[in-house]
Amino acid sequence: KPASTLMLPADKACNKSITAVTFNGVNVLGSTHFDTEFTVGKVRFTNLAATPSIMATAQLCITVRAPCNNFEFFFNSAKVAGPGSFHYAIFNDN
């Protein structure tokens, strides 16, 4: 089954900072959602319809405004997984 959603943790302070998102060169900003109701914020990129082979080589490009245009700050690395890292989850529709 194709993956439909990719989810990444992000600092909740960044919920209005995303200005552009592409997935394999396709604009997916309209399918990008920032959830702030959890302890750690989450960014969901939906309707990707990506097969496992696409996901293996896909590029996700996120453009964000300051002060969130810093990897450690945006991905909340120190709180979530440790400096220089982040977690992600991939879901399909079922």
C-alpha cells in the first residue's frame, strides 16, 4: 500500500513558520498540518501516495522562517531524540 502520511515532531513554537514544502519536487504545502495539542508538536504531510520504493529515495524539503530555520530548534531534537536527530513515522490510509 502507498504511504499517505509522513509525520515529524517539531517545536510547537514553529507552528506558523512553515512557508513551503515539497515532496519529490511536488508542492505539498496545502497537505501540511501542524498539530499543537500534544506535548511535542507534530507536522503531518498527508496525501503523499508514495510507494515503498518512492519513500526509499524521496526528498522532503521544508522552508521555514526564523527563528525556526534551525534544525535543532525546529525538530526539537534535544527534547525528542538528542542533538542532531529526529524521529519520523509513515502511515498508510488503513
